[in-house]
Amino acid sequence: MILSDMQKISAVIVCKNEEWHIAACLRSLQGLTDDIVVLDNGSTDRTREIVAASGARLVIDEWRGYGKTKNAAAIHANYDWILSMDADEELDEELKNSLKGLQFQNENEVYRIRFKNFLGPKHLKFGEWGNDKHIRVFNRNKISWDEEAVHEKLFLLQTVNVKDVKGSINHYTVRNVKEYSEKMLRYALLSAEKYAANGKRSAGFKVFFAPIFSFIKHYFFKLGFLDGWAGLVCAKMTSYYTFVKYARLLELNKLKSQIPIAIGTKVKK
């Protein structure tokens, strides 16, 4: 396909140590755009080598938190319309064809995409990861990411019109239970710090009951059990994430409430 047939949209990817999947992500973008920007924030594996060989533009920058880093990456795009992706994601052919057909004339429009989430090779159709949709196409002149360190979201004005796009992003989020547990622990600790910074509080009953409710909600109410073993793992991991988040938040609340004795203050004996 010649460059004139490409969409005037920039694919923007933020990554670190993603040699296991970055090549597949970049291949899925071929034929859609002539501008693929990959911001790498410290890879020590072959990620940068793979990106450079693909023809994508490699930008090396520091990690600023999820929202801030994604905004920094979007600055390097050649086009104002942004397709935001992670390195463990791929466009399917239906989505690619849908994006090719968009006009991108109204800056107040954003496009929401269905996600197919995978645990290893298993497509999770139910539970927390079933029926998953996210806005991933937007105009950077109107829309940007918030500056949260984790669970970043797009700022959407009331005038924004959200449109759904046919097709899916295949999200190969984790390869195994070890990787999954490490990811959940990292996200739980970051979330607890975010909550604490925003003045939110935890309590013993939350630490105990919230993980139980989380498991029941995703495994039973959202039919996670229909995904078999992978569904059980997913529900258990979300419960674990919830427990660690509120337990760490409670710990941070207690640390904040402790008033240290000023240096030099004399303590009566």
C-alpha cells in the first residue's frame, strides 16, 4: 500500500521490556498509518532493536507515570489524531478496516474500541475482562490523558461525542500466573499510593470484605466461572489486588496519622 492510502493518524505506544510482543503489535499497524511512535522508557531487552528494525520511530524518554508518559509520547506524533496502544495489544483486521474508513473531520469525536483480553492463550469472554471497551482514538488538540500514576483516563468534555468502532483490539495482557501476580501487586501498591495522595481512607472491614465481594462479583455475577480455570484465576487475582490495595492504603493512612516529634524538642522524663 502506498503512503497516500494511509490514514492521517499516528499510532502511539509506550513500552518497556516488551520484546515478547512488540513486533506483533507493530505488524498489526502496517497498512493503517505511516506514523508509528514508540516511546521507550528504559528497556534492557531487545525492544528498542525490534522497534528500530520495524521502521517505527523510537523515542527514548524517562518514566513519568502512566498518564504523563502517554501525553509526552503523543507530542512526538506527526498527526493530531492519535491511536493510543500498549505493546501487548494488536489490531484485528476488522478494526483496521474500520479505522481506514473513518474521516477524522470532527475534533470533538472520540472512538471507543472493543477489547478481547487474553490470559495466556485463553480469550476471557466473561468476568472482569469480558465486554471490555476503551476509548483509544482521539484528537490531541481536544483530548489528553490525566496525570495519574496508574489507571489513567482521558479527559472528556461534555461536548465530546463517543462513537463505537467495529472490530477489536486483542490484548495479550499476561502470559502466565507468575507474570499476572507480579502485575497485580505492582498495580495494587500504586493504586494505594494514589488513593492515599487523594485523601481516601481504608478500614479493617474494607480489607476483609472488599476482596470477597470482588471475587463474588466477577466470578459469579459476571459469569467468570464460564471461562473455566482462567476465569477462576482472573477472579482470584482481582480479589488479591483488592486486598493488597486496601491493606496498603490502611497502612499508609496510619503512617500519615502519626505525628512525629519535631527535631530538637525536649521530651519530659
